[in-house]
Amino acid sequence: MDTIPNREPFIQPLNADWYRPYVASLDMLRLDVVHPVVSGNKWYKLKHNLQHAIDEEYKAILTFGGAYSNHLVAAAAAAKQYGFKSIGIVRGIYAQDSMTSTLQECAGYGMELQFVSREEYAMKEEGNYLLQLSRRFDTPYIIPEGGANEYGRIGCEEIASFIDDKYTHICLSVGTGTSFCGVANALPGEVEVYGYAPMKGGDYLNEIIDVYIESDRRANKHIYSDWHFGGFGKYTDELIGLMNEFYRTNAIPLDMVYTSKMMAGIQQQLQQQVFPTDARILCIHTGGLQGNASIQQSLIY
Ligand SMILES: *Cc1c(COP(=O)(O)O)cnc(C)c1O
């Protein structure tokens, strides 16, 4: 089963110019190197789901995502590698007329794309709707949007095994919060874990993590929602500037949807002295680089 990672994650210290004099150290856990498409956290969210589908002898997997979903393309690529048929339920009928590079890639991996209205997509967690989909597509194994289920969270606990105990603060970007909860539950309770939401109104994620994070660990876990840059998938010149500057300083490519917004948040929090000066911070590069295709001409990498 464990064949996807073609490179082990590793920790890379950032250039000191980036964090001095505010904190003691700032390192990055490079999950983005695991695989070019099934990258970052996506592999950890998928692996136990795929194992379950193998064990239960499913022939196909079905999952959900928008036109820029890293999860959808990761699921398509992984399904192909493990010999599953794959079906992607895509939010928005219009997405069919202007296929994003993410969706083209999904199709390239053999994923059958089914475009549905926003109203229909909103039913993606309703039992009756799932039953309907199951009948229509010949009983595939259904993985929720973003791999957000128990198997996904358990898989993300493995991410904590790459983190040694010298770190006081762990930072990562959040979509469904699945990776955040897995990592937070697997680390010692006193470690501060900060999440950065890339969408408008991401505060609701604080309620989601309430449900899944063990209550004795909840106190020092927080999701910030100030750095959305206009909303999910939206970006500004300032954000592109940060991505290029970060690459120049650290030789690490960030993605435009998630990790660049996290680093923008951390940069500002450093200046605002949100972190104590003896903090040893580890930020997690959760991947997503395939999503940069649409802004490639603005990037120096
Ligand atoms: C999917 C994704 C996330 C969000 O992960 P969740 O587990 O849904 O919170 C964060 N970063 C990147 C690069 C992603 O592709």
C-alpha cells in the first residue's frame, strides 16, 4: 500500500532574515516533496481511505471538490495508481465550460467528472443523496470533500511523527481542518497549534475543531482567518510579491491558495510579536503547488 511517497518529508530551516529578531527559530516541514500531485497533506488524508477501499474490495472511489481542488486531483492520481475507477462530483455546472488545469488533470488521470449545481453540491453530506450517488455510480467507496473523515484525521496524525519536541508552535493552513485536527491530536497537549484559513469567514473552523480535538488539548489551538486575500482561490499582487520574495530568500515554492496565505499571516504575526521571543516555530508546507498553474507567468519559480 505505502508506495506513493517518492521522497520522505524533511525539515528545512528558513533564512534567519525572515524571522529575526522576533523568534528563536522558524523551520518548515516540507510535505510538498512527497509527490508532485498527491502532495503534502493529501496523501495522509487519502491513504487510510484507500486502504479501506482495498480491504473492502471496492472497484471505484467517488469524491467531491471544486474546480481548483487539490484533493480532487490527488484522489484521481492515487485512484489511478491503485487501480480504482474514480468519479469526481464537481461544484458548479459552469466549471464544465472552462475546465481549469486542475480539472483537466483529473480527467487525464481517468476521473469521470460529474458537474452539479451549487444546490446539489450542498447535499454532499446528506445520507439520501449519497445513497443516490452510490446507486448511480455502481457502489463506489465515497470519500467526503477534502478527505474530511476519521480515516483522514488518523492519517494526518502521522504528520506529527515528523515533528520533534523542540518546537513550541506549529503552524499550518486549513481547508476542512482535517490535517489540523490530526496533527493537534497527535502532538503533546502543550504545543501551540495555529491554523490559517484561506477563505472569507474562516472563523467557523474554530467550531469544527472543537468537535474533533480532544478537550484537554483545545486551549492552545487556534484558527486565524485574517489572511484570506479576498477569498478562497483569490490573490493580490501583494500575495504574489510575498511568494516571489519567499522563494528568493528560502528557495521554497509556496502555493497561491494555502501556504502563501499562511506565510503572510506568520510574517505579520511575527511583526506584531504574537509569538514569544523564545518561540521555536515549525510551519508545515502542505503542498498544493499544482494549483499555481494559472499564475505561472507572475512567479519567478
Ligand atoms: C487541501 C489543502 C489544505 C487543507 O487541508 P485540510 O486538511 O482540508 O484542512 C492545506 N494546504 C494545502 C496546500 C492543501 O492542498
